[in-house]
Amino acid sequence: MITVEPVTIRLGFQIPNFSYGTGVAELFPTVIAQAREAEAAGFDSVFLMDHFYQLPMLGTPDQPMLEAYTALGALATATEKVQLGTLVTGNTYRNPTLLTKAITTLDVVSGGRAILGIGTGWFELEHEQLGFEFGTFTDRFDKLEEALQIILPMIAGERVTVDGTYYRTKDAFANPRLRDHIPLMIGGSGEKKTFGLAARHFDHLNIIAGFPELPGKLAALAQRCEEVDRDPATLETSVLVSVVAGEGVTEDVIPPAMAGRMVAGTAEQVAERLKTEVFDAGVDGVIINMPGYVPGAITQVGEALRLMLA
């Protein structure tokens, strides 16, 4: 067993779709190309979505969507340094013991680069068509809290027996493991429940909010940390932002629905905007995605961001 300290998620890259206008045979090589380009450009983390259908704001349900943990295992062999995870896993899609086995396996395969991103799950169509129980938000939140009672001690090497409302285990354990702690990230916007859970259990909170909302979200998070006697500085934060970058690109390409969550312009303009709106607001990191894939664009934005933040 080795001890590895969690690495800061300061610059992350998310791959939100697998529709590249190619045949299926070229689909995953394109995913690998993006991950490798992000790694070479200085991004510290690469994330996939945990969905089985494409999301309505990005495309139609029948568009290509890879199963996240299978794909991440393959990316682990195609990369060397970047942390790998989902942004974020839907707790409702897997039994917590299965999810623990998936994330500890990814950690072993990647040499200690796994991140466990997790949330309540929200895409109702997937649940209805694929047979996952959806329920109310309260149901899903309570289920996540109970799942963590299994996942966290199993990651730490304990045997877990739970007779809960949603899950039952008897001496459940995960072997092999590489680390006693895998960085834990939760995503959400709920200032009471989600932020409270983040303050109690997580290393990182990916805040779902527009730029104008970020100061208020950080203030609410600080309050949740105070309530459990935690130093807010020990809970990293990030925000997911969509980016369109290139010479001649202007903010006219931003749909009204994405205002405050998307930036556009040259790589340098994008970096300046992210510094002003995200880092200067007090958020620790930014995770970007880029609609489509144009080789070289990830490199340009990554280098501009690293220069801006140096």
C-alpha cells in the first residue's frame, strides 16, 4: 500500500460528448487524442460524463455515449500523469459496492490517478428507459448519503456491514487497493444539502453555478464548513465552464441559456475571462469542456491558462 496525497484540481478538462462525425472505429482514438493533448498542455485532470444517453442540452439521446468507467480504464493506459474521473458519477446507476470496485480498480490501473466524482443523479430519461429507480430528489440524496457509508470505508480497506434503507452489505471489502484514500469530488449547487455533505466528507466541490452566483456560493460553503468545524481552505472548489476558442471567435456564439457558464474568444481572451470570473472570485480551479474537437485548441487554451495563472 502506498500513500499518495490528493493532487489539486486546478485545471481540468472534461470530454462531454463522443460525436465526432467519424465511424465508431475512430471514436475512441479521438477520445485518447483529447486526453493526451490535455495532459501535454498542462491540465492536471481529465473527466468523462457518467451518462448512458447524451444530455438534452448537448444533443439527442441516441448520440454516442460510452460507459464512463470502462472508458476511463482504457484512458489510464493511454495517459501517464493526468488524474482521471467522472464529472460526476450518478450514484443511482450502480450499487455502492460495485462503484467502489470500479474506482479502486481504476486507481490500481492508473497508478494512483483516480478521482471519485459522485452526485445524486438527475437525468430522469435514463432512469426511466434503463430501469434505474429515480424517485424524488430527497430519495436520491438520502440514497447518496447511505451509499457513502459503504463506499468510504471500503476505499479505506475496511470490511463494511450495512443494513440500511436502500443498501445491504455483509463484510463487503475491496481488494486490490493502491491507496487508503482516493480524492472525493461532489458536484452540485444546493447550498444546504449538497454543500453540507461536501463539508462533511469531500475533498473537492465542483460548484454548478453561473459566474455572478459564485461569490454567494462560496460564502454559503464557508458557512457549511464552519458548522462542522472545518477549515474552508481544506475543501477545494472548481467550476465547469464551456469554452469556444479560436482566432476570430467572439462571444456572439454563446447561446443565451449558457450566459455566465460559457466563454468564447481567442485563447488569451478565454484565459483572461476565466481568471477574472473564476479565480479572482475565489474559486480554486476551473474544468473546461470544448464543443467538438479541433486538434490544437486544447493546447492553446491550456498554455494560455498556465501563463495567466503563473
